[in-house]
Amino acid sequence: MDNRSQNADTANYDAATGGDAYLRVFVYGTLLAGESNHRWLAGASYLGEWTTPPLFRLTDLGPYPVLSPAGRTAVSGEVYRISRLILQRLDVLEVYPSEYQRRLIDTPWGRAWVYLRASAPAGRALHHGDWRRRPLFRL
């Protein structure tokens, strides 16, 4: 993994947050409490539920969702306070920076990282913006 872009992102975070000692992440899919990848947030502190402004597109790919910019959907999720170590673990899960990018968004608890893709992949759009309300298929 190339740590140069990771270090640049962390420096950008420090500059964008005025050197805030805490990192935050907004999660919207399998990292949500009760979902399959929530264990990757072990050691994080839950700050609260939050819904983004209607600026995104949330796409259901089956086992996980993808968030992309330039949509008109408000996306529901959770905000966590995390350490740099947890951020590094999340980078591994999200295959950052090759699969997903990170972007800072404003939340009620301060700026938070969110993982997204530059463009929406083929899949079912979740216009309601809530991964937990996705239709589940039964066999």
C-alpha cells in the first residue's frame, strides 16, 4: 500500500479540522452497528446517527452499498470517533485508495471521513438513502 497518499490525506484532515485531535468517520453500510463489518470499528466511540445533505447516490451491490457523489440522495448513517489505527484498518477493508476514496464531510460532531467511489457502479439505487431499508431477497 502506498502510504504517501494516506499521509497526505491525514495532513489534509489536520489542516481542515484545525488540528483536531480526534478523527471521525461517517458509515452508511456494512460498518453500521449490527451489520457484517461493524467489528472493524472495534475501539471506536459512537457519536450518533446522522443523515447527510442530499448530495450523494447510494447504490446497492448486494453484499454492500457504494456511496458516490453528485447524486440527490440524503444518506442515513452513523458517526464514530476513531483513532488513526482504526482509520488504517478501515483503509484496508475499503481497499483505499484503489477501490474507494476518502472525503471529508461536515457532521454535527465535526468533519468526518466518508468512503466513496468517484462514480456510481451498476446496481440498484437506494433513493431513500438507508442501507438498512434495502430490499432483502429470500430464497
